[in-house]
Amino acid sequence: MRIEMIHGLVGGLLLSVVAAGQTRPAFEVASIRPSSEQTTQVSVGVHISGSQVRMTYMSLKDYIGIAYRMRAGQVSGPDWIEQERFDIAAKIPDGTASDQVAEMMQALLADRFQLKAHRGSKEFPVYALVVGKGGPKLQESAVRPDAPDERQANVNVAASGSAAGVNVDLGAGSFFSLANNRLEIRRMTTTALADMLTRFVDRPVVDMTGLKGSYDLVLDITPEDYSAMMIRSALNAGVVLPPQALRALDVASGDPLSGPLQKFGLAFESRKAPLDVIVVDSMQKAPTEN
């Protein structure tokens, strides 16, 4: 269950650090290999340094989400795209900006997996993340004198998890940690926060706060709601769970995060909203030779 949660979170959070590009170039070279099985200690990573790109232990659904800048929940396709995992090592061509990795991923999936997909729109029930009536009570992250220039191309997203909890490091002091009935968030925008919280609840979370800063917050969660969040993260990743695990949702609150968010002047509002989707028309389970 934790394995599915971690690779899904990294795929979703990468949307916050890969900027939009104007064209669809291709990687100069790319190697795709099935991921080695991970058991007690799970490590997932997305690393972009100069012209080198490395992505490890991610599902095809995650890669499609990265390629089209969508959450995994907005990718529709056969069940196996959530189960097959691959490591990708690639080189960005000289003179090509690293903020076009998403477009290069589109080309890679089309070339090596014969991906054919189309865009659409679908109305979803969502939680709107909004500012409460009393206004925000968030602590803005302190400015780091050693923080790297935001224009730098490097991206370093790493996640690890075990029975003790889950940690995701987005670099430059931005991270979140879920463990011991507590969710700790540092240097995260409300947009990234909404993307992350989507993994733990029963519907997409959409940032409608209008807040532009980066914030630090710690959410204390009841043991029952903590268990429910872990189960929902697995369900959102497409994991089939036994009935006894699903019964834990019956004793948890319908929304485990509304209460903890209130102390920061934030709230969830149940709404319906149209979201973009990517529909997989056809795709090979295995890539063509490297």
C-alpha cells in the first residue's frame, strides 16, 4: 500500500516543478528498464540535472500524468498502467530547455510504448481548498539566504517510505512527512498542497485559495483518520484491498482533513468542477528495445 502511495505522490508533485513548454521535443537518448522490486524500504526519485534525467520506480500511469501535466487520477486507461513500473534514464538534447521534459516524455511514450491518447474534459466532485471565513492563519516559510535561484533547471524530487512513514523531499527545503498520526509540510505552495492532499481523500482537491506564498504547517490527525488516509492513498493508486482493510473507512470521518485544516484558516468545500483528462486509447505493456 505504501509503495503505491509513494510513487503516485512523486508523480503528482512533479507537476508543481515542471513548467509548461511551447514545443514537443524528444530526448536525445533514453533507456527504459523494468523497476527492481522494492519491499520493506521503498525509494522513488525524479532527478533532472543539466542534460541528465533519471526517474525511478514509477508506474506508466504516473509517466503519462507527467507527460500531460495531469494528476494520475485524471488519466484513464487499462488497469495495468497502474501496475507496471519502469526506470527511465534520458538525455536532454543540447540547446533544449529542461522545462520541456513533459513534452519529451510525450514523445518517448509515443515512440517506445506506442501510446495513443486523446484529451477530454469530465466533471468531477472535488474538494475546493479555500480560505475560511476568518482569513488565513498560515505561517509563511522563512526566506532561505542559501536558496537556489528559481530559474535554475535542476529538479530533485526524492521519496522514501517504510512502516515508519512516508517522506517526500522536493529540494530547496520543501518537503512533507506523514508519520505518527501527523502530516508535516514545509515550504509548500497551496497548489502543491492541494495536489498532495488529493492522494489522501476520496476526490480531487483543487486550490481555490488565491494564496501565492510558500507555507509551513503541521496537521495532527486521529489514528482512525490516519489509517483511512493510508487506505485512500492506496485506493487512489488503483490498489485492490481486502474487505477488512476497507472496513477501516467506516469508522473514520468522511473527510479526515477538514478539522486539522481549520486551525490554519483553510477549509474544504464540496463542489463539482470540470477537469481535463487524458484517455489512453492504446498502449503497449512493454517498451521497444533500448
